[in-house]
Amino acid sequence: MTLKRVCAFVAVLSFASVVQGRAATPTVGQPAPALTFTQLYNAPEGTKTDWPSLHGKVVVLEFWATWCAPCIAQIPHLNELSQSLASSNVQFISVDDEDPDVVKTFMAKKHMESWVGVSKTIFDDYGVQARPTTIVIDTQGRIAARLNPEQLEKDQLVALAGGKPVAFPVEDSGPPELAKSKKAMQDVLAAMKNPAAKDAVKPLFEISIRPGDPDGTQMTFTSTDSESDQSSYDMKNAPLSALVPLAEGVPEDRITLHTDDAKARYDLHLSAPNLDVKKLAPAIEIAVSAAAGVKISHLASEEDVYVLQATPKASTLLAPTVSTHGSMCSFQGSTGKLTIVNTSLDKLAPTLEKALKVPVVNETGIPGEFDAGFTLPKDSFESAKAALEANLGLTLVKARRTIDHVVVDPLPAPTKSSQPTTAADKSAPTPGEPAQMIAVPRQ
């Protein structure tokens, strides 16, 4: 199985990682391992990347991948730093371990200021497991910092290039739960890659829900077998509040849970050729209802909404995605930063709804996936509208629409009956037990 993309989510934090070798991780102050690339793009012909050739320069290594949405989201920031430091003794090198043709195709669509090196070994040499990761090398070839790219600032690099001591921030791994999340993700991926763990015959279509770990880390990841196009979608340790939106296609803020077991967690697994999660929503609803022992009801009401529409500028401002696999759509409430990578406008609408606290309906009629990153003010309707128009060529219009809501209630306790037990009764799973089923469309 070839892993196409992996995304893990903890609160609002996201990271993409792949299982790498277990070489010891070089630490700050130690000499940097050798830089050996099979391909080097964006560099002058004849460029050497051995440390004697780079002596006296600050080198910023950015470990990334074309499928890593958070990596792609950081490219504009790194381009800006590289441009502003063009006259300084600082060299940016982006490191990827994919096929050179994949990297070259990506670069034809997305401009990168840095040199771009392809290597199958440097990730192991530097002990890099999570992407994006940035490692800064000082003018003497020693590791000066290991951090996330958004923590990197121009003043830090200028000072380091000038031989001044710099107190770089420690790699921001977020809350303590994130380290646990990374370890859990590595264990999951190792199991996926272990041939001994594979069944002799894999089902062509499968949906299953099993009890999760109430104290475990919530994760979401997908994979694709390139030989058969068999795709999988998994959610680990997901609460009911995460499963229901997946089943209903309704934003989380439109879902009302009347269940008492808030600590319950579930592992969801979907598998099918060319898997389309949206098309499986009716089947997922049945599986969630059976596994969690709940009744899912659909309600509709006419409400005030913001309608997302296109302006004439949309055709020039909407940037088609450069991502080969990964996707990302997030809004950081503390900074107001809206980031979308490989995201459709249908998926953008719920994120805007969460930020603006008002239902958002996409009526642009524009297909495709896009990339963007900008600040979305949420202090007023007019300021949010102006930001969308300036950055995406989209606008918000106040209107009235019929909005779907979902209510989740516990199933009533079964009553004793004198009626004989049927085969159908025996096949119904009890709440908390694994549920495995086939897709049945909603009537």
C-alpha cells in the first residue's frame, strides 16, 4: 500500500507525518549531517551542497512534501523570507523525498524561492518525522534551531548570519497531547505498512465502527493503494460530535446532541475503490446510529444566512490548488488567519460559518479546489465581506434560506416482549459493540 496522505488533528493543530527510520535525532549544537541530493532545482548550475561549500552561510532546511497541506500553506511565508534575505548570507533549501518528477510538476504550478532538493535519506539523517519541520544551520555548519516554519523570522536569521547569538523558540509541538498524537500516528502507520498484519483477502467495500480509547488522541487519516485504487478513510478515537457531521454533511454547529455519554469514543473505518466519503453519508448514518445507539433526526427551518457568491474578480483571484493530495481548511480564532489548501468552496462555507457564527450557504456554483491564506476579520459583516472580496473575489450577501439541522437522541430502552426473537433482532448490534454493515440508501 502506498500512503498518499496522512493528516492528524488535535484541537486546531494539524500535522502530516510519515514513518521514517529510527536514526538518532541530531540536536541543537551538533554538526549538521551531510546534504546529499539526487536532484537539486532552482539552484545555479554546478551548485554544491556539501558543508565546505556552504561554510559561512546560514542554511534553512525546510522538510516538506507536495501532499502535505500545512507545508504548502507555509510556502508564501518562506518565499517572503527568502526574498527579503536575498542579499544576506542565508540560503533556503526545501527538502522532499518524493519522485523528482512529482516535485518538478508541483514547482511548475507553485513558485518556490528556495533551492529544492530531493533526497530519500536526509529525513532519516536529521530524524525528521513530522512535516513541515524547519532546521536552521549556522555559519559553522552546526544545528542552531529546530522549529516550525511559522516560528521563523527575518531578524533571527540576520542576527545568526552576523555571528550573533540567537535564542530561537523551541519547536512548537503544541500541548503535551500532540507528542502522544505523533507517537500514536506512527504506530498506526507502522501497522498499516506491516504486511503480516494484512488479511489474505481485503473486502472491496467496508464500513466498521469499533469502540475507541476515551483517553486516546483523535486522529483522521486516509490512504490509497496505488495498484488497486482501493482507498481507506479512518477516524481514531472520535467523539459522536465528530462522526455525526461526517454522516450528515452538516456543520457541527447545526448539530444538537441529546446524548449523555460525552466520553464515548469510536474508531471508524471506511474502505472502497475510489472512495467518496460524501456519497457514503447515508451508510455512515446507519452505522453511527447502530453503533452509538442513537436516533438521528433531520429538521429544517428558514433562517437569516450569509450567501457566498462570486464577483467578476473571482476568475482571477481564486488560485487553483497546487496540492497533489493533502487538503486543509482552518480558521485560527486567535489570529483571524484563514488557510485553505486543496479546498472546495463547498468546504470553505462551513469554515466561514464557524468563524462568523452565522450559517453560510455556498451559491457560487464554482467547482474545483483552491489555495489561499489571509486574515478574515470577524468583528463585523462588512469587514469579513471586504476581506473575501479582496482575496478571493467572493462576497457575502445577507438572505433567508432553509437550513438543515440535525438532532441526535438516545434510542429508548428496549422493552420486554413476548414476541419470539427474529433473525433481524439477533443481528442488530448493541451500543458499544462493533458495527459492520453494507450501504443502504436513505428513503
